[in-house]
Amino acid sequence: MTKVEEIIELAKRRGFFWQAFSIYGGQSGFLNYAPLGVLLKDNVIGIWKRNLLRHGAIFLDSPNVTPEEVFKASGHLDRFSDIAARCRKCGNKFKAESLLKEKGLIPKTSEEARELLMANRIKCPVCGSVQWDSYDFNVMFKIQTVDGSNLYLRPETAQGIFTDFKLLLNFNRGKLPMITAQLGKGFRNEISPRQGLIRMREFNMGEVEAFLDSNRVNFPVFPSDNMIRLVPNSSEETDLKLSEAVKNSMMGHDHAFFMDVAVDVLKDVGLTGSSVRLRQHRKEELAHYANDCWDAEADIDGEWIEVIGIADRGNYDLTRHQQFSGENLEVTDDGRSFTPSVIEPAFGIDRICFAILVNSYRKRENGYKYLSLHPDIAPYHCVFLPLQNKDGLDALAESIFSEMKKRDPRVGIDQSGSIGKRYARQDEIGTPFCVTIDYQSLEDRTVTIRERDSTGQKRIRIDDILALTVEEGKNPFSALYS
RNA sequence: GCGAGAGUAGUGUAGUGGUUAUCACUGGAGCUUCCCAAGCUCUAAACCCGGGUUCGAAUCCCGGCUCUCGCACCA
């Protein structure tokens, strides 16, 4: 088994994620988060949300189902709908538009495309046949109401924010810059969804739209000014602080600010160092709405995978929605009217979760596996283990457990099997600390705390555990082993 | 979507026309001289779905679904 296969095997066996609808054979492109995966994902989302709140973000939650007009305005309807041409002989599929481009022909319908392909004896690039079928292909899932209105499942959550821009700005008392964010699902009818959590038809995204005045610096102070590997599209890759990259004119200041925020989030979930980089899109790679885009990529077993896209959308979306809706979406500031620009960091929650699993997977010399998860994002913070299930050890463990779970619900207790088996079980799901109640505990109210990565142990007082203060998103037990 | 391969307990697997369907790990109950998956006993759990061939199909054929790899796709 390859490393990734081993991780997927562990993730299925221990309950991080499962194939969706598996009793009916499964459905390609859809996965279930299993019990531990849900906890991990919640922690990732919590880190995303707290980082944004820290910068004054406001949040929105808009519908998945979106009317056609919105995607006409956003450009997704045109750019997502293609006429596909299928060679009758070899079955290969192409964009009809690109096959007909050299003849200067632009088909309006799939029927017209087929006629043009046949009439001009366009050859299949693979087998040379001139026999074609054609059909409409849309990457957006189309649905209909009973009265026949066309609706789509959104391919990105961003449009919900753009269409509520005036309300959000009013809520923000008219002030720019304004950071808005939405956690939600996106849907894309991928032709061949693959690689588990990497390419799904329904996926979790945490999108941020920062509205700003492009004539000035909107976010002067970087939160961390992280040092990061940068891969620009026109020069050599280099390690730089983001402030230095801005000085070198590699990107705009406000764009770099959100790259810094993105790197902070990755740092908080435990993705750091050489496993993360920022790569600039090539011109031809840019989405229709983007002026510039840098992807935060994570190393997933030797392959760089986009986990966050930080796009400069300019004023494209607001300008388009102003045109199509007739609403005035300009902002007046200092007597000057303008359409705000947008920087959009879009976080791929599922990919971040998968990158976390892959990058935390370790093997000990004896072959036993463990997940070296950051203590703050592990599904369980600490698990209590009575060395024996008798002699009062079990009762003492249960009393500590029931006291602690009132304050930190991310604790567990495990009384089944040998102690080594229980340590191994917790190692596999990435529990960073195990507290073992042994015979000495009965005499002096001390216990041992074991750290997952080193397997080292310290003896601590039960009262010090009970005195821990719990802070949202933090593992309080880290304070006991330092 | 195309081509090739593959789908057997939760996981990984054995099984080339007739088996009570193999083994291991995991899970559960218990014993145990008890701090790193020890040992022992017991136990739960599977042939992807639908057709066909056959006296008889996990096994052969067809279709569907899913997975893997390559191609294409990835706004």
C-alpha cells in the first residue's frame, strides 16, 4: 500500500470519512464525514472563523439553491456551460467551441455545433473521424421548481455575498474595508471526481470576500507577516516574508494581507514549513472573474494540492450585478463614488482536512501508526485510562472524567483491553494526551500523563487537572505537559 | 467520458463451477501476576446491485454502480 492508501485505510477504519450511500453501491464524488472526521472538520472551521473574527469579519449564510439570473450576472452560466462534442468513433470528448474556433465559427446550440462540425468535416484530434455527436454540458447542477423556473446549486458561495452587498454594507454602517465571510457548500458536476476528499461534487468551502478601496492601503498591518515559500508565475521560487514580497511588487499589499491570514489559518491547523507554499496562477489559468490569484498549496504525499485560493476579483462581480440588477452598488466615501474591489480568500475545508491527515500520519519503529495532529484540532483532547478495571481505579477514572467533561467535552474514557492497546488506539486517532490512573493514584492523588508523539510520561496531580481553565479552540491539557 | 484492471465482514485479504466462504487486524464479553496492540476463552461481522448461462455461480457472460491507473476534464 502507498502512504496515501494507508492513510485512507486508517481514516475509513477509525471513522474519519466513509463513502457516501455505500449500501447502494456508493455515489461518485460524495463522501460522508464519519464521527471523528466531523470533530476534526469542526475544529478546522472553528480556527477559520476565529481568525476572521479577529480581523473584524461579518458572516452571512445564504442558500445553496440560486436563481439563474445570479449566474447570468456572475458569468458562471456562460463560462460553466459548454457544448461538448463527442467523436462517434473513439468516444473522446472535446469542447465544440475550441474545435470550431480555427474556422471562426461559434455555435449557439448543441444541434448547431453538430451540424457545423459535420458540414466542415472537422476531424477528431485523436482518431481523425469526422462523425460527431454533441450535447450541452454544464458544470453546475441544474434544478427546477414546479413552475419551471431554472435554479442552480451554487458552484461557489461568493455570489450570495455579492447579491447581499448593500445589506451587508448597511449593516457595517457604510464602512470600508468590510470583510465578509460565508461557510457553506459548493457543488460542481465534475466529470470524473477522484482522489477522495480532493475533488468532490459537493464540498465545504469557507469563502471570504473583502471589499475595499483599491486607491489606498486598506489593511496596513499584517497579522503575522509570515515567511513563506512563494512560487510566482514569472520568476524563480523564493522564501520571503509577505511584506518583502509586496516591496518587490510581487503582489498588492491588501492581497498579501489575506495571504498572511491564510497562512495563519494553515499554521493553526498544523500545516506549516515546507509542506505549504503560495503559487501564483499563470495568466491562462485565471478564472473569468480574477485579475490575479495565488493558491496556498499543501504537499499531499509529493503532490502540491490547492487548499486555499486567494483571488483578486477587482470590481468584476459588483459591476456585473449592478448592470444586471439595476441596483446601485457603488460606495461614496470622501465625496468620491466608486465600486469596491474584492480580495477573495476561498478556503477548501475538505482539502485542508485531508492535508492535515496526510501530513500528520506517522509510523513508529515497531510499525504502529499514529496521527501527529496539532493538540488543538485533535478530535479528542485527552482520554482517561484506568490501568485496571477494578480496585477503585475505574471509579477514580470515571470521577475525573465526569468532572472534566463538564468543562471540556472533548475528553473520553477507555476501559477496554490492555493499557498498551488503548494507547495505540488513541495514537491512531491522534489523541495527544492520555491520563492513566494507576495504583499510586489511590494513595497520593497523582496520575501519569502521556504525550502521543514522544510516548513520554509525567506524573502530575489530579487537582492540577481539575484546575485547568478551558479556552475555546484550545487543548487545555497541553498546559500539563510542557 | 474513453481505455485497462478491480469490487468477498468495520479494515486488509484467501478462495478458477458444488467449501459450514479462509486468515489476520479491528470490535464486543470475560480471565489475567497489569504502563505501551502480550496471552487465553468466548463472541459478532462479508461474497456491490440486477439480469443471464447452469442441476448448481463469490467464481462464467451481460448491464448498472463504485474504486484504481492512464488519457481527457478541473470555469
